[in-house]
Amino acid sequence: MDEPRIKVYGSATEITIAANATGLRELAERLLGLADPELRDGYHQHLDGGIDLEDGPISLILERDDKL
């Protein structure tokens, strides 16, 4: 299987998350993990450029917010 490749970029009015198939699966797994009923409000995960994401100026934070 390919390495997950995820890139986040955007402008003042929109954000794009682009990924290969493996990267999309990785994001889906992270989102499913955040939906786990055992986790509490405020739990979050950071995806940083050069580590979890392709190099770029924007990092990504996935956060659980049960108030929404």
C-alpha cells in the first residue's frame, strides 16, 4: 500500500484537503476515532506539515466538539 499523502491548502474563503487513497483512509480512521463514544469533548489531533502532511504553510487540527 502507498504511503498516506495529505496536503492542506487554502485561501481566505476556502480550504482544500487533497489526499491519495491511503491518505483519505488515514483521515477517515482519525475521524472515526474522534467519534468514539469513550472520548470527551475537546479531544483533538494535530496533523503537521512535513510530519503528517505534505510540506506546506497550513497545519490541520481535527477536533471533537460536542456542543455543535
